[in-house]
Amino acid sequence: MKNPLNIPPKSPIHLTHISNLPKILTGLIGKEFILTGKTRTDGANLRKLVSNQLIINGLPEGANEEDYEITPPKKKGVPKILREFMDTCLITYGETYNLQVWNRIPNSKSPLISYQAGEQLKCNDIRYVLVKIDHQKSIITTIVIATAEYIESQFGQFGKPTIKYQMLISNKTRNQIYSSETKILVFPDTKKLTYLITNTYIESNESKFQEINIKSLYSINLLVEKVAKKLIGRKLEHSPTKNRGQELERIVIELLGYKNADNQNLAGGFPDIPNQLLEVKVQDSQTVDLGKFTPEKEELVITDYNLTTFDVRYLIALTNPKSELIEGIIIAPGEKLSEIFTYVSDVNFKCQRSIPMSFFHSLEGKCVFNP
């Protein structure tokens, strides 16, 4: 039987009016919510909690399958809770919350659901349920139900779409790496880098990982000795925020001998560690998120040295989602990743908008609509 929440309402006018949603969801304030640190798990748990509350209140009448059509290919950009045309967003801690909207322009009038009668549900009709969690007390403290129009009026427009590429690793390949003697799969540097790299480690007490310095570009062989081998068996602690990738990045920077590797001065660009032309990834599922650059196609990255996505070295930590241990490493130039991974043909994109955490603190204990 199809999940009723995955069926849109009979028509847009059948949606619960957005101003009535606070009354329905206010019962979640103060409710226990234990964060696992796994973004997808926490997101699914929150969605289930909100969904149950909606079901208890009574869902609007659903549409018949022949009376509507989901407009985007493969349902991209469609909200998760379709019956109430709603997406849930989990907020933990920090100075700002970065709202990410996938595969749609949030405040646009692009149709997502088209009805036979001519009515439409559009991107700007989606209701965002922003739920703030007190990670120390493990309770829900604030719920804000907002429209994209309200978010942009209060905090500014969403950023332009950022393309995100992905690739997949098979379980067979992963198991082959796990069962190997070193648990590390290595490919040599590109021919272009052969004349630039060094096999000699240079001691450094400075925070130089953000700068490009080809004279201190370590070979992949040296990166294996100084970094990859020391990562095997290391635990990557889960965090309530999505910073496992940053945690690995900090560890790699420290193993390279650079100082002051904290959240404030991580480069945040491509590649993650420019001084070593090194991109760092954590992978505990089949999918690796590549960001806005993909080594599937050659693209210029550093103009001065004519270095491309093929030359960038990728260090991918294969982690066990249960033990949180790094059980294998792939380290290879971008040009070789196609021999290990399958690239996902459909390109995803996201639009982002930062919201000050003080906004949620000012509404603590409340469930409100467009405050």
C-alpha cells in the first residue's frame, strides 16, 4: 500500500492552511529528539515525527493517481511530505543555519505537481518546517513554519544554484579493498605532476595548507606513507552537524604537519587542501558526493600551472557507519577514478540561504508561522 504522505492533496485548496500548521505541530515542542550524527538518519527521524503529528490531526484528502502528474523528471525537487507539500529541516547548533534546497529554485513558480483540472503546486508553494534541536538536552525547542518568500524577505535571496556531482562505488570494489593487505587502493600521480612532485617530506610549523605551492607538492606515494596508512583504523566521531568531512580534513591537515586546522580556516574550496592539490572525502554509503567539480570530465582548476580535475588527488576514506572506523582508503588522481567508480549521470543542484541562529533562539519554546 502506498504511503499516503507520498500522494499529493486532491487539489491545492485541500492543503491544510499554513497558518493552522503551528497548532498541529506545537505538540512537538519539548519532545525528545536524540541526534545520531548521521544526516540522513536524523532527517528521516524528524520527518517521521512531523508526519505522525500530521496523521494524528487528519490529512487532507488525497488525489487520485490519474488526476495529477509530477512534473520534474524522477520527481527531483518534490518535497518529502507531499500530502501537505512540506519539507522538514533539522537545525542543531552554530552561529548560522545553512538551509539547503535541492533540485528546485525555492521562490520560483516552476510547477512540481500539475493537476488534470489545470491547477498546479509550484516551488514557492512549499512549506518549510524548520525544527531547532537542543543537542545537549536532546529536545525540540523551536519550530518555524515558513515560506520561501518569507525566508527571502527576512534573510535575503537564496544563492544561485550550485551543481553537485556524484559517483558510486560497488560493494565488490569496497570489499576488495578491505580484504587487501594494506587496505589502501593507490594509483600513481598523473604524468603532468611527475615533474612537479617531491618524495621528500618538508617539516612545516605554519598554516600553509590553503596556499598553492608546487615546490612542496608531495607525491601520492608520500601521501600514502604520511597520511593514508595512519588513517586506517582511526575513528571518525559522528557529530550532530554534518562535519564528518571537515573532521577528516582536519586530521589529514595535521598528519601533513600543518597547524591551526580548525573550522574557521579550512579552505572550503576545491580542492580541500590546495597546497597538496588534495580533495578529501568520507564515504560510508555507496554514493560519494563530489561537489561542483567532477573528474569525469577535464576542467581547468589551477590556471598558472595548467592543472585540471584529472590532476587533483582524491583521498577517499571508506568508513563503517556502525563502528565509525576508517576501514579502507582510496587515493588516486581524478583521471583514474572512473576505473573505480561509476559516475551518476543525473546532475543535482542546490540553492542555499544562511539564517542566523539568533533567529531561532529568539523564538525558543514556540511553534510559529512566518514570525
